[in-house]
Amino acid sequence: MGRTLKVISAAAVTGVGLAGCAVFLSGEGLDRAEKWVSIAGVVVSVAIALVGLWLSWSMWRQAATPADARSVRNTGQAVAVGQGSRANTGWAGVTRGAMTVDRTGNAEARDGGWANTGRAEDSTP
């Protein structure tokens, strides 16, 4: 089921539900309809509060765990000579998840070149 069809279905179910509530409440009289609306308001408020608590707990739990666990140790020497040259012996890039770079060699780049002995590409497992 596509996203558009889901949105249309949800809107249709919501519209039918609201129409049904309006028909029901119009037959109850003003005093009883007011009581029904008060009860429904309490139920909806509690449901929204529970959803808010669940969302805040899940965001707090996600923030408490490290998104990137990186470790770079015992790297070599990096030398870049000339305009646009880049040399790296450790880590360069975006990493999500665990990543370790250990005991890399030396890197030397000249005349706009690029040299790397560690990890230098984007990786998102």
C-alpha cells in the first residue's frame, strides 16, 4: 500500500468517524452530549500524553547510546605537499556504528594527490 493511499484511507476513516460522532451526539440532547464529549476528551488527552511519554523515552534512550564509536590509534605520519594535496593516516569520513583504525603506515601526497593508509570513505552499515 503506497503512502498516498494510506493518507487517503486515514482521512476517510477519520471523516467517517467524525460524522458518526456528530450523528450520535445530535441524537443525545445537549446535556448528555456534553457529558460524552467530556469523557472522550479525557480519553484523547490520556492517549496523547502516553504517546508523548513514549516518544520522549525513546528519544532519551537513543541519545544515551553513542551513534559513533570511533577509535584511531598508532597512526603513521601524513605529509601533503603542493596545492590540493591530501594525506591521511587515520580516519576521515562519516561512520555510523563501530569503527577502529589501528597501526597505520605513513601517507605522502604530492602535487594535488591524495594518500590514505587508514579508513577514508563514508560508511553507513
